[in-house]
Amino acid sequence: MTGQRQRNKIGSCVSGQCVQATLNHVKRVSHTGHLHHKIILLVGTNDVLVGTEQLKLRTVVRMLLRFLTIRSRRSVLVCTIPPFPRLWKCPMRRRKILNLNHFLEKDVVAINR
């Protein structure tokens, strides 16, 4: 890919994407039948890095999780963001991670049932 940064891919995941880009990507690949029935979701780290507004991030995470739950016909395992040293050093980013993790642990559970 000339002039573009190549991103690493694992399954349907593209390293470096924010949640909105992940939702768009998953919607595209789901139409080709390449969406696995077992899904592990770890999102939000890049959104914290680029400063995505928390309300928007939560809204898009809900949309992504609903889409994945319907398409996979199974529960989606949602992981919280680990305390990466690069992010954890900044008090504002640490607070955003803690808030997002609280949202993922408490609010998202109802969507995933």
C-alpha cells in the first residue's frame, strides 16, 4: 500500500481503528458471511487516545454490541481496557478509561443478554 500506513488485522479486527470505524468495518464484512459466531470485543483504547467524546463513544459501543449480538446469535465477550502505561500516566486519560470500563462492566451487560 503506497503512501498509506498498513494496519494489522486479526479476523475482522483492524488495529488502530476507533469504535465508529470498527462498526462500519463489521457491517461491511458481515454481509460477506465472514463474521464469526464467537466474538471477543476489545474497543475504546484508540478513542481514548484521540479524545473521542464519551457520550459518542458509549453510543457507538452500544450500536456495535447490538449489531454483533444480533449477527452472531450468541453473546459477545466484552473486555475492559487494561491500564496501558502510556494511557495510565495521563490523569485525564486514566479517568476516561475508568469511566469507559465502568460503562462496559455495568451498562453493556444488559445489551449482551
